[in-house]
Amino acid sequence: MTLIKNDEMLRRFMPNVFATAKGETPLFDKLTPWLIASEQWLIEKICGEDTLVEIVALDDMNVVKMLASQIVVSDAVRCAVPSLDLVLTPNGFGIVSNTNVAPASKERVERLMASLLDMRDKAVEQLLNQLPQMQSWTASAQCRWFTATLFPNIDLVSLCGFTEHRWEKYLELRSKVLDIEDSLAEEYFSHELMAVLRQQALATSANESYAWIVARMKPQIVDFIHDKPINQRKMIDIVNFIRNNPEEFPEWHNSDTAKLFSPPKFENKKENKGYWF
């Protein structure tokens, strides 16, 4: 484990925690297994190992490091909450309590866990906005996974009107989005151009023309998720914009999809046996 190194660092991201009394096990020691697991989750799902090494080397007040730390702590505490107030005795499990502090109700614990999950997912969204600035991340498998769609961040979930369990919901919606994008590529935009648009969706300085197309495609995809039909007129408007700017979109003009919008012209010739009217 490298991101959260000690009890002091841990407590920066945990408000309303009592100081450890003399003789008690430090909170950091209690949470260590979950901190390790949550850091591994961050590596595998979000940033990759090389990028985490780069993040760890940053100043503790750097926004990227603070966001990554918040993700790890929020996720670790959320996973550990069901176990923190339980102790194993020779007669089974008991609840930690004393005369000064009463155990929290089930409802309050559930609200805490939901709040920690929301805190983690907000930090994930903010971190994904920062990571494209790091070269190690743009070369990672995690970056390739996120840029496989026009929605490379979990804000897709908010755009679709969902507010809870955003990471899990993103995984669910992402598979639907990929199918929709592939259909639009097949019918209108070509797989070649779609690949470029997906890269541009996460670029820190996107080409204006590509950004114009992406900005008009994404609401259509969100509508389709909500069982609304694709607006063909708007799609054709985008295609016409692409057709009229061949220098800017060579990927499309050299694709098989472009041929769907450029049918062969028939001319009447004297040597033909019939005429086309």
C-alpha cells in the first residue's frame, strides 16, 4: 500500500473521528486490509499502477493526489463499516459500546454507507477529469477502456438522470452506449470516424469540429437510452457537415459508410438499350 501511509493521512479524509485513546488499536491499523483492497480497486478500474506511482510522488495537497486518496479512504471505510463495531468473543459477535457512546441505528449506518459511496463516486468523476493531463495514464489500459466510448466519465449516469450508485450504474449504461454508438457508426458516421471522436471526447484540447459533432451526438444517445428514437434529421445534419468538410474528416470520406451517402449517378447514353428517368 502506498497512497495512505499512516493514521494522520487517513484522518484527513475522515471527519468526526475520535482520537485513538492510549492502548487502543489505531484506526489506520484496523482499516489496513480495506485500504489495501480499495487502492487495488483504484489501480485496476481507474488509473493503472504506473499512474498511481506518479500520483503518490505528488505533493500531499495536489488535487489529483487528494482525489485519489479520497476515493481509497471512502471506499475502504464503506466496506469496513459493517465490521468496525463488531467484536468476536468466545460466545460469538458483540457490538462495541460504552456508557458515553451508543451504537448508531441501522438507518444511520445505511445513510453513512450511502454517503461514503457518493463521496467516492464524486471523487472518481473529478479524478477522471484530471487524469488526461498525465502521460502515464493516457498510455494505460484504463485510459483505453474509458475512451472506448463517447462518454469516458461517469457523468453519463447524471446525464441519464440517475444519482445513486453511479459507478455501478455507469458499468450498466456503458454497455448500452457502446451498442448505440456502433449502430450510429454503421449507419451514419463510420467506425473510423467514431474511433477519432471517442478519443476527442476525453482530449484536454479537443478539435472544435470534432467537439461540435460529439456535443450533438451525445444527447441523442442519452435520449435513446430513455427509449426515445434517434432524430434522423439531426443525424443527417451532422453527416452533411462532415460531407461538406472533407479536409477535416478524411476518416469518414475514406470509409465504406461514406458510400452510403454518395450513390452512383446514372446517365442516359445513346448506346444504352434503355433510358433512366
